[in-house]
Amino acid sequence: MNRRNFVNTLGIGMGGLSVFPNVYASPFEPPQKKLGIALVGLGYYSEFKLAPALLETKYCKLTGIVTGTPEKEEKWAKKYNIPSKNIYTYETYDQIADNPDIDVVYIVLPNGMHAEYTVRGAQAGKHVICEKPMANSVAECEEMIAACKAAGKQLAIGYRLHYEPHTREIIRLGQEQVFGPVKLIEAGFGFKIGDPTQWRLNKKLAGGGPMMDVGVYVIQGTRYVTGEEPIAVTARSWVTDPVKFHDVEETTLWDMEFPSGAVASCTTTYATNTERLRVNAEKGWFELSPAFSYGPIKGRTSKEAFAFPHTNHQAVHMDGVCKSIMDGEPNIVPGEEGLRDMKVIEAIYKSAETGKRVTL
Ligand code: NDP
């Protein structure tokens, strides 16, 4: 399948994901003006993924930063040519309301800070992209959605894979039932975590352990392949190193049941590296492995290997969201999508705690 066929195929029958981002449309017409993005929180993901990707994007560019670390201000200003009037601290953040160079704030802070900075961004009259997991609770997600709605601004979650070709194809294979109805999904995402003092091991800042960090990709995978919402989950969690994991879980295994009868067997962990999304359908199988990290992602079916190009995940994600904003159309990774995952996460934690199957 060549690129154009692939793009054409994607337009059909994807349920909740039917709007294929036009950033792939050909012939490509660059926009008149790029949207200005301010990155909020200049840690790993901002420094090594988002800022470099913003040098490649066609619909947006880096115009501002928000940081609590004074030493980063000069370094970023120099490297990305950011004027001092576009540099904010967490205390001066709300003044971004008066800055026409900034159309979108991109929240790249620890999870426990997502809700506050999304709400303040919306109240400052900016569109918001917020990293995954959307927040620490369903209640926070609802508050964020309401704030963006009240401000008349878009809210998009950092679900970069919805714009990624291999992922788009596995969504098509699942939702169009190319190999018949999906029966069994086996999926996992985890890595061996290092520094025991980092915020990812602090419940207030992280919301939980690997479930909040990378388990959310596994939930996403099962939901976008089936195009269904789970009706029940059953989960168990473990800690083998209580010194390191005194605040959050280390490993969780869980099952998900879907209305069609499909079931998913899922894993997330901070104890070892694992990453795959394997889908067994009635007449064949298809899988991504690696499935969720920055790529290159690899895919194959029981018939053939995928032959899609590697894309810069962060660039296609930000371009896709910003094109939607420019066109005045909903984006394909809205706050409601983050909220659905958070509902599943809360059910998984409840099941792990009670030892009981939890219905949704
Ligand atoms: P880092 O720890 O590398 O960076 C977080 C930054 O947040 C810090 O550098 C700091 O920036 C700021 N910050 C403000 N308050 C605190 C605090 N109390 N503790 C720690 N940092 C603070 O995290 P990541 O960049 O890896 O992750 C940030 C977010 O992005 C998370 O929600 C994560 O889940 C998400 N993420 C998403 C990825 C994806 O593929 N979509 C990949 C990686 C992360 P400053 O010094 O500028 O104030």
C-alpha cells in the first residue's frame, strides 16, 4: 500500500477516530500563519522531544516558555530565539493572557500539576495541549474540560500515537474488523525506573505508579483497536521493592472486558522493559512491537509486515492539533478521551485494592 492509498483508506469507518488529521493531505498547502506554542515545564519531554519537533512543525512554532528554573530561561531564549517578554514563571503564568504571540499552552509538568495549569491556561484565553495522563483523577479531568469549554478554547491530550501511521493502521484493522471480530488483546508497556527520588514515584505528583505513566498507553491501545469502551476490569498490583515503591505501585496486571466479548490481558510495570500490542482476531492477528514509544514503531499482521514511514510523533501530533484549532474543528485527542482513560484507571486501582472485578 503506497502512502496515498494509506491516507485514503484512513478516512473510512474509524468510529470515534474518523477524522484523519489533514496534515497528511496532499498536495500540502502550508498555512498563512503558524500558531504560537508556549511550553509549560522544561523537563525531559519539552527539551528533547517537543522543542526540537517544533522546529519541524508546519502549523505551529515555539514562541514562549514557562519555567520555575531561572537557569533555563537564558539557555532556552538563546537556543530558540525567545524574547524575554515571552518567558514566564509559574507565578507570572496568568499574565500570558496579554500575550498575542502565544495561542496555545502545552502543559508538560508532573501529572499532579496538569489540572491547575490547564485551568489557568484556559482562563488566560489560550488553547491547551496537556500531557498524558490527563490528570490525577476523574474529577480533575472534568474540571479541565469544563474550564476549556467555558473559555471557548480547545483542549487536546498529548496522545501523539493517534496521529502516527502504524497506529492509524492498527486502528483500521481492528475497527473495520479486517481479520474479523477482535477476540483477545495482549498488551503491555513498562520500563525499569531509575532515580528513586524522582516525581514519578511520588503519589501526589504522579497520581500513581506505572499505570499513570505508561499503563495509560495500554488502555488506549485496547480502546482504539476495539473502538469500544470496557465494561469491566479485574486487576492486581505488586511491590517487590518497598523502599523504592513506598508511595506508588511497581507492577500491575489487569484484564478488561469489552461489550463485543473481546477481552484484553494487560501489563504495566516499573520493574522491567516491555512494550507490545498484540491483537488476536477471529481470522488472523496483527500487532505493534514496539507499540508505544517514540519509534520507529514496527507492525505486522498474520499476512504481512507494515510498510509505513517513521514520523516524528511529536511534530505530527502538534501539527494535527493546531490544524484543527486553525480550522475551527474538534481535534481527535480531546479532553473527553483523557477522561475516558482516567475512568478506566480509577476502576483498575479500585479492583487492585479490593481484589474484586469492577464494572464501568
Ligand atoms: P521531567 O521531570 O523531565 O520534567 C518535568 C518538569 O516540570 C521539570 O523539569 C520542571 O521544569 C517542571 N516542574 C515544576 N514543578 C515540578 C516539581 N514539583 N517536580 C518536578 N518537576 C517540576 O518530566 P517529563 O518531561 O518526563 O514529563 C512531564 C510530563 O510529560 C508528564 O506528565 C509525563 O507523563 C509527560 N510525558 C509524555 C510523554 C509522551 O510521550 N507523550 C513522554 C514523556 C513525558 P522547570 O524546571 O522548567 O520548572
